[in-house]
Amino acid sequence: MTTLTDQQLQEQLHTLTRGCEAMYTQQELEHRLRQAAAAGRSLRVKLGMDPTAPDIHLGHSVVLRKMRQFQDLGHKAVLIIGDYTARVGDPSGVNKTRPMLSDQQIRDNAQTYFQQAGKILDTSSDKLEVRYNSEWLAGLSFADVLKLAAQMTVARMMERDTFEKRYEAGVPIGVHEFLYPLMQGYDSVCVDADVELGGTDQTFNNLVGRSLQENAGKSPQIVVIMPILVGLDGTEKMSKSKGNYVGITDAPQDMFGKIMSIPDSLMGNYFTLLTELPLAELDVLLDPARTHPRQAKATLARTIVSQYHGAEAAQAASDEFDRIFAQKQVPTDMPELPVPAEGVTVVQLLVSSGFAGSTSEARRLVQQNAVSLDDRRLGDINELITPDSGAVLKVGKRRFGKIVTK
């Protein structure tokens, strides 16, 4: 029998509550931590991830990092790959029915999710259990589904704000979408979760898991809710579709440059949710009287890049950033942009080089004065770029390419 002292408990709670938006409830977590220590067992900490997209960004890392903190304190992470719930699509935070994915899309995305989550989680077998929820959901009979559905009223389901807003706006809600919170909650029953992690958009789903566990005669899971990370634009949540994201597989220089572009107002949030730096150190970094905001942001960028690429790569990215922006030099390593002898328009070059995803986006970049050649602004969408090898094309603040003869 192991006793968790009051000091040890407070130290663990200090780590586990850092950055949390809400917890249902902290008192239950304290009790469960003491119980587990006394019984010599680890808590089962669940996180469900639907493989609806192939990439993980820093926004996803917030809950994954919280899960890693539980692992580091000796508990077991239970990562649920929602290969079956992905067929429905989580209605959280969306204003229309999500499209259903094919089995192949789900399998491909799930593999990528697991590989990328491994950059944050301890993947050793004693610290991580990976389950696919098709394991129990695929085998449910229609009678089983009816029994599950009977545990939730329509009135409670409509408490979810996205459903309420869509209903009032006359936007269709599929009956299958009502099943999603029940499916996610049933996952908690099947894996005997002690704790479930989620973002603020998952609060409803996670609390459904508590109810279903109680109905099944099990101890209800503690729900730990983390904030949604705001994206690089400083307004919208981080999302690949919005283009305001930092991918955890981004190259060190790209990751560093993106983080340096965030508004100063986001630094406190990013430091708290994306780093382990002590709060006392954050007080110094976030006080403009003691630390210049640019220096603080550079510390933030180096810290985050170090987590995914190592300290050496982080320092190299920092040095390169200073060379380009502080000393007004160009990168040492740039992609080559082949240009035919007859030349191409700036719009064609932006699209062919991948600097713009479409002709319309390329036109916008030129019209916004975001494109230059050897420091000369290109404002005419029809301007012809000739193969002057060695000339440097700059797009925005961070993208460069060297013109070469095709």
C-alpha cells in the first residue's frame, strides 16, 4: 500500500490542473489519485481522436500534452482511435452535418494520427494503450443501439449549443448525429476510463460518458477540459482549413517563423498550454518591463521547436530567423524555381512553385503587395518573370525561392 502525501498530491494537482478550462470535478480527481496510489494501480486516462483529417497541429497537442503529464506521473494513457465514430463525424462546433469518410480514408488518417501523436506521448506498452472503437461498436445489435439511445432524452441532447442553433436556424440535423455523444460515451464504459480529456467543444460528449458509466454501475470518469488553442491570426481557433495552424511535423524554420508571427496577446496562452516552463519564469517573460516581447516570443518559439526537433534545430531556426528578419538577409537554403527561357507571369510562377494554391490566390498575393523579386515589389499580375538565375522571389514574410533557368 502506497500513501500519497499531501505535498505529493498538491504537486501532482499543480501539474494536472495547469491550463485547464474546467474539471468535473477536482475533488473527485484528488480522491481517485489517492485511491490509485493506495491500491498500487495507475489511472486509465482516455482521449478519443477521430481520424477525420490526416495531420496534427499544435491545437491538438494541448490535450495530448496533458495526457503525457498523466503518463509522467505513472498513469496509463488510453488513446481511442475513433475509426467507427468517424463514420458519423463529431457534430461538436459545426453548423452542418459532416460528410461520412470512406474506410480507406479513416485507415490512412488513423495511421498518420498515431505516428504524429507518438511525438508527444510515451508510446511504451506500459504507458500507452491504443484501441479502435470499432472493437465494441461494430458488434452492437440494433437492440443494443436502442438500449443505448434510451439512456438519453431529446431534451438533453438539444442542450448542446450546436444542435440548438442549427435547429433554430432550420439547418438539418441527422438522427445519426444524436448517436455520436452516446458512441463516444460508450467508449468510456468499454475501456473503464478513470479520466477523459477533451477540449471545450467536447464537454457535452465527455459528460455523457460520465452518465453512461454511472448507468452501467461504474465509477464516473473525471472530465478534464482544456481550452481551444487560438490560431496564428489571434481570433479563430487553430485549424488547418483556416490556414492559421502550426503542424507538429512542420520544418523547424517554418515552425519557428509561424510562432514568431503570433500576436503578443497570445504568448501567455501559448506558454501555458504548449510548454512546461515554470509559472514564475513565465511571469518574467510576459512582463514587458523585464523582457522585451520579441525576446519572449523567440524563447517561446525555440522552446516549442525544441520539443519536436531538438535544441540544435531550434537554435539553428532561431539564428536563421535573425539572419532573415533582423539582418535583412535571405535564407541559406531556398527551393529552386525553374523558369523557361521565354519567361512566365508572376501569377503562373506563384502557382507552379506552390507558393499559391490557385490562380486567384496568386493574384491576391500580388495585389496585396506580398510578392517581391530581389526586394522590388511586383504589383502587376501580368508582369513577366525572366530566367535571371540567382534572383530571389519573396512571398509574404517567410517564403523565399531562387530563380533558375529551366
